[in-house]
Amino acid sequence: MRALIRRAAAGLLLAACASLQARDAAPEPNTQVPKGAAWHAPSGAPDRIVASPLQQAATGFAVAWRTDAAVRSPALEIVVAGDSPDMGSPRRLQAASTPLRTENGPAHQHRVEVDGLQPDTLYAWRVQGDRSWSAWFHTRTAAAADAPLTLLYFGDTQNKNLSLGTRVLREAMRHAPDARLALFAGDLVSGGDGEDDNEWGEWFASLGALPTSMVVAPAPGNHEYFEEFEDTPQERRVLGAHWPVVFALPGNGAPGARGTSYWFDYQDVRVAVLDGTSALDLGTARDQARWLDAVLADSPRRWSIVMVHQPMFSPRQDRDNALLREHVLPVLERRRVDLVLQGHDHVYGRRGGLRAGQATPQYLVSVAGAKQYRLSPEARATMAPVAEDTQLFQVIRIDGARLRYESRTATGRLYDAFELVREGRATRLVEQADGRIGERACGRARTLKGRADRCWE
């Protein structure tokens, strides 16, 4: 009898384990918000607070944040940070407010530009809500051009931001606690599933302290747009409602893409951000290329970075961004841009410029989020290193005539590394092979949803 009971118990245990495994293997939802819940509804307390660079980052930055619709015109307070809780009388700036209605209810998005600051100075600042204030945050302005600079670069976050994106962002901050600037190469959220605001809420939650301890500069991706009049002759791309109000970005962009392209100087690097979706789908490729050429032509900075969501050379099979190669690529090559930071294809790949032995530009494609695609045969033949099924972040350190680039996995392991060394007008590429792990490839035949063209979703 006891043997029968033990066998029955063992059978129940195996069945329970099998049930748990089946449940664990089921596709995870894109957000952690249960259906019908309003976890990310706005309130009188300020949230989604993010600092972004002004055109000249040494003398100021801009801040955006959210409250409920009852808060119409709050303020920002800022003062030079001190060691005593009594930091003196702060300067107060009134914000401009814009209404935003989402599935989580009506909100007000607030924006203020803080200028007239001192370079390389640590400032304490806070933002106002309904009869309340946020915490005091610390952000340091950009230093002199010859001072060392550390910045972060992330490919698409997009999917399962809170569940699987958080660990990448926190690992990046652990590896680069001195970072002052974070660049996001588009598709911050997935969108289009009726949970846009929940996704933005989880994107901010995944960032933790990052957007208030450094300045954030994102590029728009195709998922920041939606398709209006889909499957009709009038179908067109329309920028989502969140993008223009969630960030306070420089208003110096290209004609036709003024709110989604921009540039700024941060110490000895000029950063130009393009809107690849507008270029490909809305006919602005030529205007953005002309604008980019002018932005790069008059740059007094030693280094240049261009960020665009869609790659010049797509490492995913059956993708070809021909208009970008026709109009933008010649500018990147002629101006010898140092780094071209891209996303969109949910794999990792790096390649150099068009001429053999040319150190710059270095074209990078990376992915921080959970969605993982497969590499094309062409990418395997023309890019090195490459990776599938790998969440990554990048640390870029600039010190005088040297730029060091590192790509690290979600657990902090070194995947790719090189240095660019400026020698007069020339630039030398130095590969850094020590400590790098081997190539990673997808080991799954299909995703949990049964797709063979992807590795994970």
C-alpha cells in the first residue's frame, strides 16, 4: 500500500512539474500589467522624469515629466548640489504643459529647458506635481572638450521592457557608473497593441535612476510610429502621440523631420540623430541627408556619432534600406563619421566603411531587448563579430585622441571591443580581442510562438 501511495505521489509530482514547465515555456506577455489593470495611470505625483541634452550640453539640459491632468503648469527647481541638505535658494523655472490622453486616462506632459548653467558642475534639481515634489536628482553638465567622457548606447529595448530589459540597463550602469549620456537607437517600445502607455510606463520603470542621473538622447524607431488607414490606398506612417511630449529634445532637426531628428554637442563629440522611418516612408531621406551634411561640415569636435534606427547595411535577411544607402550613406562616408549607431534588426553586427582598410565609419547594429532575430548569410560574410540570441549594451569611452568601444552581454561579458585612435587627420582601428567571448548563435529551431524566422520574441 505504501509503495502504491509513493508511486501515486511521484506521479502527481511529475505531473505538477510538467505543468509548471509547460507554463514556464508559454510566451510571456509584452507587459506585466494584468488585463484591465491601470498600474500606470497618471497621478498628482510626478513620474516618467527624464533629462535630455540641449544643443550645447555644457550649459544646460531639458527635462520632461508626467502628472495627471489636474497639474497644469508645474515648476522645476535647480541649485548647485551641496553636501548639506541646505543647498541654498534654488532657481525656479515654470514648465510648459501638453495634454496626452491614453488608455490609462488623461495626463499632462511637462517640459522645461534649463539653460545658463556652469560646465562640469553637479546640479540638484526636482520637479513639481500636485502640491508635491519629486526627489532631488543629481545631474552633471558636460565638461570641457578635452575631458574624458563615458556614454552608453542601447539598441532596441522594445519588448518586455520591465521583465527582461531592466537587467540590461542596470548592468550597463554597473559597468559604467561614470556615464553622463545614454543613446537609444529607437523602438523603445513596441506599440500598436492597445497598451502603448503601459509600455512607456514599463520602459521608464526599467530605466530606474538612469534618466535622472544622466541625459538621455533617443532616436525614433518605426515602432514609435503607427500605420493610419492600414491596408488602404491612404495608408501612411503617423508619429505616435507619446514621442513629441515624453522627451524634451533639441528643436534643431531636418526639414520634414524637425521633431524627430536633432543634433547636440557633448564635450568633444557631435551627435546627430536621424529619423530613419521618416526617411524611408515619408520621403525625407534627401532633406535629412542634406541637413546631416551641414551639421557635420561645421563641427569643431574631434569625434562624430550618427544614430539612426534602420541600418545602412541590414544584418537581418530580407531587409534592405535602399533610400538610406542612396542618400545618407554617402554623407557618412564623405564626412568619415566615427560611429554609426543603429538598431531595428534585433541581432548584433559590426562592419567598417566601404573602402578596404578604412577605419571609419564603424557601422554598429545592436539589440538590448528580448526580441531576437536571425542573421542573414550576407551579414555573416560581411560583418564581424556578429551575434544572435543575445541582449547587449555598449560602453563608449572617449579620452582625447582615443575612443574605446565595448559591447557587453546582459551578464556583463565582453563581446566586442575596439579602439579608434586619431593620428592627425587619419584614424587607426585597433581591435581589442583580449577577454572577448566566442560567437553566439541561436540554438532554437522556433520561437515559443512557433516562428522559425526569429530566435526569441
